[in-house]
Amino acid sequence: MSGPHDLVTYLLGAWDLSACGDLLLQGVIFAQTAHYFALYHSDLLALQMFVLGLLLLTTLKSMQMIAILWIQNVTNFIDIRAASMMFTTNWLQQINLAFGAFIAFYIQIFMCQRLWTLSKNVYIVLLMMTMFTFSLIAAFVGVSLTFNERAVVRSTWVSLYFRVVFGGDLLLCASTAYALLQHSRHVLPHTAGMLNAILKLTIQSAMPGALCAMITLITSQLGGPSRGATPATMLTIISSNLLPKLYALSAMWTLNSRHRILLSSRSTGHNTSSNEGQSGGRRTGGPSGSRAVELGDFSKVNHIKVRTQVDTTQHTDSHSTPFSTRDHDHKAQEIEDTDAGSRKSS
């Protein structure tokens, strides 16, 4: 058993810091959501509903953290033992793992949909969905065991949840990066530059969540119910509470970066307005453009036109000059007509 000092420092203090970090990240999510609807108000309705659903879930998560903070520091102000046992006596803390897992699963579905649009590989997408679905089930099983006060079995399922989530995150990031690299080999140079920028964004946005999941996995193995409140317990509580918000930030960061990537591509001179008009270009805020860049529909980025110039060499016979001259003039007129028609069509 841990003493009062350890309980206050590593357990109650961990929940206080988790609530502070959660509210800080929620403020960033509010700003990102406002930024999204200001720039991409003409996005696909499904994408807008996803953003609204994410905003609702993360807001409810912050409200849950505020309620936990109030009960812990106000209701149980003079009873340290009762405050430290909220994990087994208060339903707000008991459902915390399942609620965070549901938010993560909500975002992972979106990421898997993007991976499917990029790769069209049914096997890898099915594998990812199976892993994330299993992680969600493991989290719900762990919560149900919390209500039944079976701490030892519960710790096994919680550990399994963090392992599957961490492995799934790495596999998802690697699969998305591989699909983007494959696309960049078969497109125009300026489109390849845009895909490389999206690849860099994918790695950068996935890194915070992957690192947080790794920290949670490691610290959850170091601590445990039998060891009491330790620094590892503190890190586990903080990282597990911040993990859903980091996933949300990753999704919103990816969505809001489309405008910057397009502007950067145009500023280099590879994606001018004249080229867009000739190649079926798109507007920054339009639904087709947003879907093309973010969700992987790269067939809409630019239609590739191949122009072939044919040089014709004609040999004439000196003994048949009248006929060859007339035929040459007739063929030259046909070539001029064909060239004028091709320029008018293009």
C-alpha cells in the first residue's frame, strides 16, 4: 500500500495534471475546428460531420475530466483515501478508458478510410480495422472488469489494449507512407512534390500520438495495482488521458494543412492557374479538391496530357516535279490545318 504522500503526488496529482493537459489540448481543438470551417466550408458533408462528431466527443471528454477534478478535489477534499479510490467507486473514472478508446477508434476509422482511398489494398485495411476493433473490445472488457473489481484480470486486458493500439498506429503510419511513396512515382513532378509534403505531414502528425501510446505502454508495464502509486503510475494516467486528444489533434492537423500544402505548391510555380485550367484543376476549398488531396483521390489532382511532336521528312523524285510539288503543297496544307486544329482544341 502507498502512503498518503505517494497517493497525493502520484495518483491525485496525476489526475490534476491530466485535466489541465486535457483542457489545454481541447482549446487547441476548438481553434482548429473554427479554422477548418473557415477554410473548408464547402467540404464534403461526410467530412464536416466527422469534424462535428469529433468536436462533440472531445468536448464531452473534457467535461468528464472537469467533473472528475471537482469530485476529487472538492467533494473528497478531506478524504484522501476516498479520492484515491475513485477508480473503483466512481463511474466517471471507471469509464475513462472505454471513453478514450472510443474516441481513438472514431479517429482510426477515418484514418483507415484515407488509407483505403490511397492504397485500395483490402487486406491491409481489413487488418487495420480488425486490430482497432479488437483494441476497442479490449478496452470495454477492461472497464467491465473494473465494475466487477477484478483488478488482476483487468490489468491484462488494459495492457493488451495499449499494445494493440501502439502496434496499429505504427502499421497505419507505415502503410500510409508506403502508399504515398508509390503514388509519387507515377505522377507529374509538381504533384510528386505535393505528395511528399503530405508524406511529411503524415509522419509529423502521427508522431505525438505514437510517442504517447509508447509511453503509456511502457509505464503501464512498470506499474501495477500491487506496487501502489509510483511515478510510473503517474505517467500512465497522464499519457492515457492525453492520448485521445492527441489523436484528435492529429486528424485536425491533417485536415487543416491542405490549404498550406496547396499554396506552397503554387508558390513554387509548378501549379499555376493556367495549368489548372488546362488540366482540370481544382479550387482550394472545393469538395473535390479537398477530397483529392486529403483522402487520397489523386486521380483528380491533375489529368496528364502528353503532347507528341512528329517531324515528317518527305523525299521527292526530281523526274516527277509537278506532281511532287503539288502533293507537297497539299500535304503541307493538311499539316497546317491539323496543327491549327490541335492548338484550338488544347
